[in-house]
Amino acid sequence: MDIYKFLKGLEPDDKGRFIHQIWEFSDIEIERTHDFIQRLFPLNEPSAMSLSKFYIDDPALIERIRIDPAIANNLIASKNFFLGFLSRNDQWQRHHNHNQLRITRIIKSLMLLISRDEAESFHQEVISLINSNSFISTKAYEHWDLALSNKPASQVI
């Protein structure tokens, strides 16, 4: 899979899905499909939570992604797609929900591929969605804060 072309919307991922097709996932598909998040929000090192060990290990490719405005727009669209899912559902506000790990990944990816401002904005939008009945552990909040501190991904998720 060519991650650059995928993020740009020119080629499908290794499962045959174009980025715009993932944005059309229903909430059930978002909840049940576990491999799309690594494609929409790649990191620069493997995640302990992903069996595929999908990541970008080429600094030149990371820079090429960072300077491409079409990819930046698509990453922001992906961020908004996931924020929409979070705003329509509250099951992610329970102890040890996998969407909390997804939030951590998104923060890290936005830091890596767009900017600190974009990552902080996403973080604040997530925080604003949390209702008074939530059961999000302090550990999840710590992971999100660590992601903003730009620690290596292996220390975060």
C-alpha cells in the first residue's frame, strides 16, 4: 500500500478502501472495524495495539506528507469524521474503551503529520464531548496528555 497516495485519496488501502469510502462508514462499521484507524492516522512507529504493525518509518515520506495541502485537508476531514462518530455516541466514555486508544493515536498522528495546533484542537474538541456521566479513566486522560507532549508512540499506546 502506498500511504502517500492513500492519504491523498488517489489509491485504496491494502483492503481496497479509498479514504472517502472510510469516511462513509456507519457508526457500527466504525465501532467494529479495527484496521482503518491506522490507515487514516498513521504514526512513525508501530503500535503495541495493532497486529498489522502498520507505520511510516521513512522521515522523508513523513515530510512529504506534512507539506502536501491535499493530505492535510484529508487528515482534517478524517479527524472531523471521527469527531462526528464520537459526538453521536457515548459508549467511548466508558472504562477501557478502544476508542480512547484511537483518540490517542489521532492526537499523535496530527502532531506528526499536521501540527501541534491541530492536535491540541482535536484534544479540546474531544474533551468538550465528554459528558458528566462519563467513566473515562485517569489513565486515558494521561495518554492523551502524553500524546500532546510528543512522546514516542510506543510510550503512549
